[in-house]
Amino acid sequence: MLDLQNLLIVVAIIGILAGVGVPMYNGYMAQAKRNTTIDSHKNIVNFANLKTFECKAGGIVKFQKLAGTPYANRAKIDCSKQTTNAGQWRVIILHWGEYSGFYSPYDKTKMISLSDKSLGVTHLALNGPNITFTTRYLDEDNQQQILTDVIEAPYP
């Protein structure tokens, strides 16, 4: 039969376990958010580089995720006509990202934006014929870090 002394020992043990477990859990969650943000940034930039390479090679570039969306007219780009400038290319990448399931792990908003510079969101900016991809995340010391990549649009 449990008496008061045994009950206090059990409560103390649970308190100690919770005191150790909660900070570890929070550390794992922060690491997962950081890794997800970095991996998603790399995937977005790699996809944009691939599609840019395909476009520069000529022919038709397909954005499968845009088919059946309000942006279906941009699901297939005929790059041989050289009519897609850097600004349009940036918007096409934005719309692809909106329908590809990339979300910021920090607040569950869309991960690609033309204006939002929140944690976990990849910001697309124009710099002449280039598109700059900038993503912010928190490092192990809870300090904000910035990932930046630049690609040259197929046609300036």
C-alpha cells in the first residue's frame, strides 16, 4: 500500500525525469526545424537550378505541381521562344513552391515568398538577371543565420 512517503518519492522521480526530458525535447525540436529549413532551402535552389538549366538548353520546361492550379498556364514554358524574364521566372518558382508542400517549420506558413523574410521562409529577390534565394534559421546557439544562393535566370 502506498503511503505518503512513497508517493512523494514517485512525484520527485517524475519531476526529475520531466526536468531532464523537456529541455532535451526542445533541443531536438530546434534541431529538426533547423535541418528542415536548410534541406528545404537546398531543395528549392536545386530545383530552380535544374529548371533554369533545362530552359537554357531550350525546349519545353514542365512544372508538374502547377498543373490543375490557378497557375496552370505556367505549368509548361516554351523556352525556345525566350520570352520568360527573371521576374517572371521568379514568380513561376514561387507558384511552384506554393503547390509543392514546402512549409516553414517555424510557423507553418508557405516556405517561399517574394516579401516575407520570417524564419524558415525562402525569400526570392531580383538582382538584375539573377534571383537571390535567402532563408533565415536559428543555429544551435539560437542565433539567426542566413542561407543565400544566387541563380541566373534563363533570360534576363
